[in-house]
Amino acid sequence: MAEPTRRLFFALWPDAPTRSALDSAALAIAGKRVRRIPAANLHVTLAFAGSVDAVVQSCLETGAQAIQLPGFELCIDVSGHFARPRIQWLGLSHTPAALWELAGALRKALAGCGLEPEARAFHAHVSIARKVSRPLPARPFEPVCWSIGAFSLVESVSSAAGVQYLPIRTWKLEGQAASMG
């Protein structure tokens, strides 16, 4: 009998005010023309682990625990579209060095647990709508500036009602207080 697995990824998980601001920005960009991603699922994926068993999950948690990096600020101020997966997104006109470092450290943690990190370059973004065939017209939105004090291991759970993302564990970055809003 196969051991049960969980579909996991590392993410920047917004607190309630940031999540609300991201949802407002998504509404400004996508309006009601497309089916947006629910506000409860908005996040920035740092590294995708995929379906893993309890042993690999424990390894990932140990790897995350060892990361010692400072907190940083993000300003989500641009929108765009990925043609191949048909995703409309919100992103950053400037990616802080600390975010590159965190994503790189998490990719190393995945590799240290026997997982193959994604080959494509890291592109920080918040997916706001799926199945968007063509880029939505550019529309102004209020930038969302976000103080990053932690990162989370999140489980993706599929059901008849759709996909739900559930944070399993959160780690503070140095000099920051983690919050789960």
C-alpha cells in the first residue's frame, strides 16, 4: 500500500489586510470579465515541492528551519500574463535581493530532500485568474506594499468545491514577528 502524500509548496502567505488589498487589486485588473482566484488562495509561491510523503515533508521542514535570512519589503505594482499556463498575475517591478535569496534557499532545501526544483527562473507573482487566453488590458491599481516577516509551507487540497490552500507551518525571518492574518 502506497504511503499517503500531500501536495506542498513554500509561499509568502499574506495577512488579512494584505490579502484584502491583493483582492482589490485583482478586482481592478480582472474585474468580473474572468473567474478570479478566491481571495483566500492569494499568495506568492516560493518553491513547489509537489506530492510528497511524510518523510520528505519532515526533510522540507528541517530545511526551512535552517534558513536564516532577514525580513524584507515587497511592493506589488505591476500586472501581467503568462501565455502558456494562461494565468493573469500581479507582480513586482523590482524584486528585492532578499526575495531571490529566500527562493534560492528553498530550492536548495527541495534538492536536499531529493526533489527536483523547477528549471524555470523564479518569477515572484500572485496569480489572480486562471484560464485567461489573452492578457487583460492594463488598468491602474493601488500598489500593495507588504512587509515580509515569514514564509509558510502550504498544502494544496482539491475537492469538488475547488482547490483550497492550507498553511501547515510558518517560519519567521530574522528580526521579524510572523503573523497569520
